[in-house]
Amino acid sequence: MDYVSALVPPIVMAAFFIALVVTIVKTQGGANKAKEDAVVDAALARAEAGRQSQK
């Protein structure tokens, strides 16, 4: 029975990781894509403005 207790944690972690990847892939695009892209664009613009002001 030691082999079962040794295999359970990696199997559980693998299942959660697969579920996480599936969730990430499913949430890409769709109705929120424009909003998410706008947030990322704003963050990049702030970072670029910060770098420009430091020069």
C-alpha cells in the first residue's frame, strides 16, 4: 500500500494542473478579451511611461 500513498499526491497535483490549464485555455478570448487586452495595454503603457520618465 505504500506505492498507492506515494502515487496519490502527484496524481492529484496533475489533475489540478490539467484543470488549471483547461480553465486558462477556455477563458482566453470571448467576451472579456477586449477588456483584458485593454488592461494589459494600460499596464504596458504605464511601465513604458515610467521608463521614459527615468531617462
